[in-house]
Amino acid sequence: MTEQPSGVIHDIGYRKYDGPRLGRARVTRALFGHSLRGAYGLGRSGRAKVLPMLLLGIMCIPAFVIAVIANVASGVTTELVLPYSRYAMVTMPILAIFLAAQAPASLSRDLRFKTVPLYFSRPLERSDYVLAKYGALATAVFLLLLAPLLIMYIGALLAELPAWQETGDLLLALLGVVVFAVVFAGIGLVIASLTPRRGLGVAAIITVLALSFAAVSALQGIIRYEVDNVELAGWLGLLSPATLVNGFQIWVFDASSGSAVASPPGAAGGVVYVLVTFAVIGACWALLNLRYRKVAVS
């Protein structure tokens, strides 16, 4: 009986890595940076850059117009025609389109092409993956809102509006923008994580963010002005992510409520808005972690 040939290990010249093992934190930061750049198409094809950059430009156009008006009317008016805190609500459709495009791009492709196991083959926990993706999209939304607010602020300073007042208003508005970014990014990612089909994710996010805002705002207006029930109109703001966060910043940061959106109904309503806002953020974090515990690694 002839002896079967045994396996042979060949040295083909690969060099061993003797450097430091950077671990989870470095991998998480790298994934965060990659996801943030991807939200604006950086490092990707030219076609991937068109929509996010176009939306960023559209977001800045109203701010530029407001800045020009402030300078043309310099000496006549002592404030901007639109408060910083109202900008996110006025540009809500653009914000919803940005999230609908980028949340599925961040998660759905990993699920569709089954690249998630590649991430988890590194020293990367599932919670690290969620943290990187959540943080990246929230930062992208924050930057989308930060740019026009800075344009308005620079325009206000050039128009010689009260600098301390404008600076204080801008800082309070930025705190509200942080809440907007965290809530909206969380909701967008939860929806996007439920399906590998990008088109379904886009449609679902548009429905939840844009259509719910339009429906709740219309219902609030009817109840507030036709039924004359301001308190009920205020409670209805809990039913839409946009009106929820707007109510949060109205009560916590004393932001302008505008004429079309009802404020939280009293102190009790303000507390409820704050609790529900943090509950939504916590629920999004928990649901994302739960979703990725169930993603197979093979």
C-alpha cells in the first residue's frame, strides 16, 4: 500500500506583523470616520457625492438669504427674520431627504452584501459597530445644520446686530441641533437596519420623518385654531419626531415656537417632552444593539 503524500507548508514570503495591536477603540474610530465621510460621499464615486453636497447647498441657501436681508436692513432691525432655533423645523423636508438617503447607505449595504461579519471578525464588539454608525450619522446631521446656522451668525455680526445676544442664541440653537441630530439619526438607523433593501428604507424614513411631521403639524393647527384647544394641540406634538424635539428645545432652551407649532402644554407637558425625547434616544440605542446581536457572523 503506497503512502499518501502529506501536506506541505510553503513559505511564500509574507512578513509577519510585529507592530502594536490597536484594539477596539481604534477600530471604532476608524469605522466612525469612514461612515462620516461616506455620509457626504467623500472617498466614494462622484455620483455618491452629488446628493449630499446638493442637499448641503440647498440647506445653506435660505441662511444666506437671511444673512443678506439682515445686512440690507442693517440699522432698521435688531434681529434676524428667522431665529436660529427655528431653522431645523423650516428645513425639515431637506433634513428628512438627507437622512432617508444616508441612513440606508450606512447600514443597508452592509446587511445586503453581508459585510457585517467582516467587521465582527476584528476586535470589534457589536455595540462598537452601533456606536460608530450612530455617532457618524448624528455628526453628519449636526454638520448639515451647523453650516447654515454659521452663515446666519456671520451675517448677523456683519449687520452689527448685538454680538452677545446672537452668540447666546446660536449656542442655545446648537444644543437643540444636537438633540435633533441624535434623535433623527437614531430613528433613521433603526428603520434602515430592519431591511437590506435600500429603497424600502428610504420610503420608510421619509414616511416616519416628513409625513408624520406634516400630518401632526396640520392636526395641531386645526385643533389649535379651529377647535381652540391649545393644550391638546401641544400634546399632539409627541406623535412626531420633529415636533417632539421642537417641543423639547422650546421648553428646555426657551426657543421660539413659531406660529404653526404648538408649545408643550405647561410645565408638566415640558417634563413629558423631555422624558419622551430621552426615551426615544434610549430606545433607538437599545433596538440597534438588539438588532445587531441577531446578525449572523457567518
